[in-house]
Amino acid sequence: MKLVKVLSVILGVLMIIGGLYCLFNPSLTYLGIGYVVGVVMLLDALNRLHAWWQYRKTGDADGWMLAGGIISCIFGLILIVDAAAQLRVDVFIAYMIGIWILVRALITLVRAFRARKFHKTFQTNFLGKNWWIRAIIGALMCIFAILSLMNPGMIMAAIGTFIGLGIIVAGCETLTIALTPREAY
């Protein structure tokens, strides 16, 4: 039990150090996402190929499962080995997040003006009366989305920063659990 606590303290400290590294290098942190996607694809490939192998023994295997495993394996290996492919995935994800924020912003603006119209007609509650707060939030989201689409590095840095903060918080939680006496549970 003492070894578990010691290892937990070491893990917590390493997580905090890793989180600080991510916090101070957010763009580099984000650029690892393409690699992670490649590893996930490779794990998916191994799972599919293993399942195909097991189903083959009972006669239930089909070519689609095998094809899916092979394609996942090829794409996963490409992403793990090819830095340019990783970068393309990273940039694609950044643009998709920018587009998602823009769509959400436009929906927020439309809903704000609908709430304004509804409030004028029916003299409704707080949300209808304060429609302008939603409109400001929607406008700010639009500005952020447009800026991030013009410069996807903004999204990359923001996500990298949040990843670093998340790892630091997880490391602190690990330390807290490791250093809390067992009787406190």
C-alpha cells in the first residue's frame, strides 16, 4: 500500500510537470493531436483484426471487418509516421472547431433576436428582457470564430492551454488522493 502512495505521488508530480510543459508550449501540445488520432486508429485496427480473426474461427467473419481493420491500420501508420499528415489533421481539427464556433454564434444571435421579438410581443421573463446579453455573446463568438478561421493557431494555442490546465488539475487531484490518510475516505 505504501508503494502505491509513493507511485501516486510520483505520478502526480510528473503530471503537474507535464501540465506545466503543456501550459508553456500550448501549440506544441495541440500538434500532438494528429499523432494521438493515429494511435487510436492503430488500436482500432488491432481490435478489428483480432475480432475478424476470432469470428473467422466460427465462420462469422466478413470481408468488411477485415477491410476496416486494414484501412484503419494503414491510416493509423500514416499518421504515426508522417508528420505532414499529422499537421494536416491538426489544422483540419482547428478549422472544424472554428466553423463549429461560428455556427453556434450565428444560432445564438438568431435566438437572441427571436427572444427580443417574443419579449416585445408578450412581455416575457428575464431571458426575453435581456436578449441583448445573448446578442453580445453571439457577436463575440462570431468575432472569435472569424479570427480563429483566419489564424487557426489561436485555436491550437487555446486547446493546448486547456489540455495543460487539465493535466495540472488531474495531477493535483492525484497528489491529494495519495497524500490523504486512508481513514479520511
